[in-house]
Amino acid sequence: MKKTGETPPAGPGGEIRSALEVAMERIARMEAEGGAEPETEAAPAAAAPAASSAELAQARREAQEYLSALQYKTAEFDNFRKRVRREMEERARRGLDVSELLPLMDDFDRATAASAAGGDMAAFMDALSMLHSHLEGLLRARGVERRSSLGEPFDPRFHEAVMVEEHPDYPDGTVCRELEPLYLLDGETLRPARVVVCRRNDGAAPPEA
């Protein structure tokens, strides 16, 4: 029985560890008494050796089960800890260096200067294009992928439906407009695409690919 104020067992498999300790103490006590536990009024003294022998074997089996369960829990926790460490190291490796933002600021400066110097729209658009390319490169280097959803079947794992509308050029239930693109991180959804889903009411066959 757990004593009042007793500190709960810490670490993986704490309850199993406590049960194992109790079982081992019971085995040690029974072996020290020569395999016989104290007699009770309900059990005749003559039957004590056979009963205690069976109880000792049962206690050993229980201890082995507790030990196996504890070893499994310990290994499971160790694997979890290693996985978390690897994920943290990977995120740190992909972390954005502040100095990598400076080329983006240079592109903004060029775009602003081009706009202020006589409204040179071509130079302004060139600067914006460079900015876009630099930003895409930073994201791609960190495992971020931008993917078009246009024409794809609606999938709640990758898409957030904003509305539905009829469209003659797309099959029913597919994405006919993309308001914001889908971004993936190492193949997993980083941000779902916000899309418009096609709804066909005319019974027309889907367009050929």
C-alpha cells in the first residue's frame, strides 16, 4: 500500500518499477524463510510448504513479467528521447541565419529606389523578381516546397476549401481556383492551400487530360 506523502516513482515505467521492487522484496523474504510464508488461520500448517512453493514460483513469474515490461518501457522512452533530439537538431540546422535576410533587404532597397527615381516600373519589377527568387531559395534550402493544387482532387490534408463554384473546365470535386498555395515541409503540410472547389451540376463528363 502506498504511504501517505510518498513521492510517486519518477522516470519511464515508474509504476512498473515499484511493482517489480515489491515482487523482488517478496521473493527475497520468502527465500529467506525457506520458501514458507507465515501461517494463517485459513490455511492448514501441513499445506504450507506446497502452497508457499507455488506462491514463490508465481512471484518469480510476476517479477520476470514486471522486469520485461520495465525494460520495454525504458527502451521505448529512450527511442522517444533520441527522436526528439534528432528533430531538435534538424530544426536547429535549418534555422534561419539573420545574415541571410540581408540580401532580401537589399532587394527591397533597390525596388524602393527604382520606384522613387522617376517611376521606372521595369527596374521596380526586376527588383521584386530578385526578392522573390532569394526568398524561394531560402525556403527551398530548408526543405520547404511550394506546390500547386490547381486541378487536384480536394484533399483536407492539403487543402482548405473557402467556397465552391461551378466551372466548365474542371471535374467535380477538384480545385478550380487557388487563392493561397500549399506549402510542404519535408513532405508534410506546413500550410494548407486555400482553394475554391469545383461543383458540376450539368452532368457533363470531366474534361480529358
